[in-house]
Amino acid sequence: MASILLTWELGGNAGHVHPLGCVATELMKRGHKVLVALRDISAGEKYLSPLGVDIIQAPIWSGRLRKKVPPAINYAELLMQVGYLNVDQVTGQIRSWLTLLDMVKPDLILGDHSPSVLLAARIAKVNAGTLGPGFASPPVLPMMPSIQPNADFPDARFISTEIELLNIINKALIRCGGESLRYLSQIFDTTHNYLLTYPETDHYGVRRGVRYWGLVQSSRSADEPLWPTLEGPKVYVYMQPNARSYDRLLDSLKQLDWPCLIISRNIKQQQIESLTAPNLAFSPVLVNLESVARKADIVVTNCNHGTVIELLQRGCKQLVIPLQTEQSMLAHRLASQGLVIAKGAGSPSYIKPLKEVLYNQILRANVDKFKNQYKKHNPESQLTLLADDICRRIVNNLPT
């Protein structure tokens, strides 16, 4: 039996929790001891504790930036905006993880969006790797690439950020008894790299010489989607009610008068009443995406990684309206391959792109091609294969 630590340090929403839970339970079935260190332990209590998975609070930065800064242009700037601000802060972060590693004594660490634990693992000489979508595991290159595909920035900005952050991290590593990095992306230069995505859906583009595992989790809700009993193409919307595009999207759907099912988990009754229309049905409860795919003519989301890929694999035509950098990167990748129609959150109307999704035959053909290419890649089989690979690596690395 091996001791395995799964971690989640940066980012938001429960999309990070579900894959970790799937991997944890599969490894536990095989007799391994698994602990999951989470950024958000409330999400762990909700989704992982019922599965019998042990959780612990991950060491995270809980401060706030003192001044408003422009959007990050690469992963290096992103790190500086989420706590990698100075040597003391980064040193404290690494030491906290080292303390946790000393208590847990894992044989293997797999981190989702967890750069600090990867740095700590280097010092502690623990086998470690990444587990998650492409965004959380940037390619290992001498200079971290842009995360804003639609913008152009001077090389000097990339260089200065890389030098500044590398200097901070190396000083912290030396303080903690480690060795300096030659370049920043060496954080992710690990023995194990489990990319839970596909070449077409990797935020950074296709990487050579790596294995793509795809999704290892899928929609598990038993609730069936219920659209209004009206004629017309069915539209499934999965979007939070505070999204910048929410009201304009719903106004466009009202004008089209197509039957729409809108999943908004945090929507209040007062907001439902203000937006109500005969063709709009609201639900705060997630529904079964397999059933959605059988009935929906159009799907609209903010381009959440797991949801978008699962629906692509099920053959759904999608309109995506990204709200933040990670979603925008994925939307750009998918739209450039003709797999989705992407529209900005500031659009005054969504009538035209909704009609384009419905009637675009090239989009239909591209989505069908993706579906057929990965029809044998179901989450259950991919999870089994991934767990088998993890177990082989554990056996190979354990002391004889």
C-alpha cells in the first residue's frame, strides 16, 4: 500500500474537486491510502467526504493585491497575482507544504494547479507530478507563453516578469534548502504529467511527446432535463446568474421564443421572476448531460473545461461566452478548429450567434468528427487506465 497526496492550490469552482475525487476513490479501491489537500475544503466536504475520501486544508495565500493590476499575460504574471509576491510569501508557502509532506510522508504527489507543492516536492525529494487540464500545467519552455491568444505584448514584458519571479522563487528555494531553477516552467518539469484533456482542447495547443488522457469524470446527476412544452429548437444554458452576459443572453432567447432550460445554481427566486417568460425554464439543480445531449439543439456555457469537452464528446453544438482567462483560452482553441461558436461577454445581442450554432453545417461536421474520434474514450475507462498507470509508477518508485 502506498501513500498518495492529491492537491489543489489555485483557481476556483468545484471543477477541480470532481476529477480529484474520481482518482482518489479509484486508487483507494486498489488499497492505497489517499489524502486530498484542497484549496476549498467546503467543496471537499460536499463532494469528497461522502465518498470516504480524507481531506485537509491546502496551504494557500489568503491575501489580496493592494492595487489593481492588468490581466495576466502569462502564467508567470498569474502567479504574481495569486500570492507569489515576494520572497517571504513564497518561502512561507513552500515551508507550509514541506511541513504537510513531513506529516503525510507521501510516496507520490499529484497536483492540480498546485505549483507550490511541486516546488516543495523538489526539496523533499518526493515523486510528484501534475493532474488536470492543460491550463494548470503549462508546457516546459524557456519562456512561459502567452495566456491571451487575442492580444499582442512586447517581449520585454515577458522577459522582465520571468526574471523577477524566477529570482523570488529561487531565493525561496535556497532558503528552504533546495536548488535554483534555470527557468520558471521547470516547476512543471515532473516525472508524471497527467493531462486530463485532449490535443484539441489543450489550452496551450498540441504538445508533442505527451499522453492525453481526456476526462475521467462525467455528469452523474439523475435529474432529467425538462424544457418548456413549446415548439422550436431546444436550448440548454449552463451559466451563473451573475455572469456579465446573462441578462442579454436571456433577452435574446426571449426574442427567439425557443424552448430553453437554464441551469443557474445560485439564482434567487426574485431574479427568476424578473426574467420569466413562457419559453424559459429555470433550475438550480444540475441535470444529466447525457440526456441533455440527446435532446438539446444548442448548448450555451461560459466554456467550462469539463462541461464543454463532455458535451463535445456527446456531439453537442455549442455557443461559448467566456468570462475569464482560462475560459477565453479554451474558447479560442475550440473556435479556431470550428468546434464551437465563441462570442464575447460584452455582446449587446446573442441572436445571430445562436442562429449560427443552429444552422452551421460545418460546425455540425466538426463536432461529429470529434465525437467519433473519441467515442471509445469514456470517463470510466479512462479513469481505470489512469489509475493503472499511477499504480505502476508507484510500484516502480517504491523502495525494494
